[in-house]
Amino acid sequence: MSVCEPLFARAALSRTLAWRDGQAISVRQFVAQAAALAERLPADGQPVNLCSDRYLFLLGFVAGLMRGQMSLLPPNAMPQTLRRVAQPGATPYALVDDSQQDTGGLRAIALSHDAVAGAAIDAAAQVPSFDPDLWSACLLTSGSTGVPQPQQRRWRALTLSIEAESRSLAHLLGWSTLEGLNIVATVPAQHSYGFESSVLLALLGGAACDAGRPFYPADIADALRRLPRPRALVTTPVHLKALLGSGVALPPVDLILSATAPLSPQMAQQAETLLGGRMLEIYGCTEAGQVAARRTTAGEVWTTLGDLRLQREVTPDGERFIVSGGHVLQPTPLADLLELIDGQRFRLLGRANDLIHVAGKRSSLSHLNFHLNRIDGVHDGAFWLPDDVPEGVVRLVAFVVAPGLSARQITDALRREVESAFVPRRVVHVDRLPREATGKLTTQRLREFALQTLAKHDGR
């Protein structure tokens, strides 16, 4: 039988767990508020956590655990998504912090800071304990390469993952622990990366997270400025690029953490120069969680977290790479192609399922997108390969947000970085790309966007 372990040590009750509008919230306050919320939740059912406020999200997550309930964390709050994510046999209910939220017919339980602030704080209150085998969270893959798939995590897997991440980040920073690190995050808590590297680093890793999710550069700068140092910015390449190019005065940070797509060395160096902290990247996926980290300016090699190990398997269709050990309780295949240096170090080559062949040459869409977005003046960009062309005819299209550049300037810049076979036959200027809140661009949304945009351009 598994032995339940307390969520916090008694000695940790006075530490800061979160910040709201510059005001610290202690672990002791959090425990009291989570216990009070748990009493409001249905005895049976499954919480669908839609809170955008990071502290209210964390309260809802832990209150659900105290009821023995696994939280569903959907990739978006669209009603059709909410109707699809419910688990068989469960009665889902939505935790919301927006009274206008459309929950797709689910019962809604509203959370607010005013409602939880009145919870009585008992110095002798019992710290909650959880069974390591408790199913705790169900995340959905982003759908960037297909249909989103549910991925369930046990409590043991979450705790092991955060232990490995916090140790690795502290080591890369030259610190003994992440104790006292204050986090501002631009990614939603429902996303695997945002879930682990903001709220769980606060809950389990000794850090503290800001309740907000700032989007605009000035709001990000203000949120950072409200927190004491050491402080960290948890973000994505898309958000970081917009921030660095905004011209907004940025307060110094000690750590910049990025994920969801590879970061160019140039942008990493710019981030370290303007923000003053070390630029670290996390590599992972919803299926396996966090897998590896690197300091981008120190080189292209990734090192796995904790006890994770990688191995290559030859399959009838080619090859695949498997991660196992540590918090990955079952060996899990990765969706990317790697160049293994050994069982813990590798170079990332790109998505296994976005390889393309043109004129007898091979590349990947992620590799091409990387070079497209490195071009000075390209704010955002993505390659698209139509799937309805005659056999043997490949017509790559690049969609770009680059108001100051011509199509010729973009193709000339690409010719210096990629083989001529992969220079797009057509460059289409657009106002924006249909990215998710994490900055990801799903295959389906890009296809729909590309067809609509090209039909509009060709119809002129």
C-alpha cells in the first residue's frame, strides 16, 4: 500500500507560495483557503479547471485533490472542447474565475479572491497528504500535429518531475535550490509547460508564482517589477520575441525560461543582454512531461532531467526515440528526431512527422520555421505544405508577419540559410497567425488559415 505524504512540511507554512498585485500569499493561507474550497466542491465529480488566474487555478487543483478528484486541464475553453474532454463515468463540473465563461453546459463553480480571502487560518490545521498513486491531472496534447489526446498523471509522476526540474534549473543557475524564486508566467496554467514550470514549481519546487498571466509587453514588465528578486520569467519564443522587440523598459530578472519551440542563439543572447538573467530552455511533451534542459547560449546540446534516459529504436518506418526512468513511469516514445550523444545528452533535429522531401532532399518544417523566424524583421512566420498537390509537385508557402520586408528580401535571407529546394515558391504577408495561447500553431488551424488566406489573395 502506498504511504501518503504531506504536501508541505510544517516548517514551510510561512514561506511565500504566490503573489497577487504585489501582495504575498503564504503557504499557511493557501492551505486554509484550499480546505475551505474543498468543502464547497461536489463529493463526486471531476473538476475542469478553467481559471486563468494562476493562484485560483492552484487552489482549484489542490482542493480537487483533497476530494480525491483528478483535474481536467483542457487546451482551451471553447464549449466544443469542454464537451469532448469529460472522462467516461465521471460527472464534470467547471471551476471558473470569469462569470461570463461559457462552460458548454457544465455546472460552474465560481472562484474569486474575495470569496477565498475569508477562510479562517488555523495554526494547527492539518496539511493535506496525497497518495502517490492518486490520478491527479489529465492534460491534453496541444494537437499541433494531430487530434489532442488525454494524458493522465499520477501524483508521484508530478512530484518526481518537479524535483528533477528544480534540481536541474538550480544547477544550471549555480544555485543550491529554487527557494525564494518569484515567477511571472505568460503561458496558461492548463498547458503542460505552464502547469509544471509555474504553478507546480511554486507548489512543489520552493518557488512562488504570480497570480496573473500578463500578455502585453508593458504588463509583463509591470508584473516583474512588482516582485522582489530573485525573479523569473516563464515564457515561449513567440512571447519572448514580442517582448524583446517592443522597446519597453524591462526590469532585470535572474532566470528566463522558455519552451514549446526551439529558441535561436541570437534571441537567447538578446534576452540575456536585455534582462540580465540566464536563458534556459525546457524540452518536453505532454505525453512525457519535462524531458531535458539547456542553457541556449552555452550550446545546442540538451541534457535530460534527473534520472531520465533516452534510447533509439529502429522501426519498420524508420526510427524513434524512447524516454524512460525518473518521472516517466512507463517508457514513452517522443514525437521528435534526436541525435543521441549518449543516454542523457542529445541534439534536437525536429518533428518526426513533419519531415518533407523536395527534389530528393530532406528537411523538416520545424527546421525551416526556425530559420524563417530568425530573419531580422520577421515578427512571426510559418511554412505550409499543401496536402492536395499532384504527386511529385511540391509548392512550399511561407506565411509571414513582416510589415517592413518584401517577399524578395525574405527569400533572399532564406537562401543564405537553407538549401534552395526549400526556399518557398510563395511568401504571403498576413497580419497574424492563428496561434494558441502558448504560441503553438496546430496543423489543423494552419491548414484552415492557409486555405482561407490563399483563396482571399487569389480571388482579388
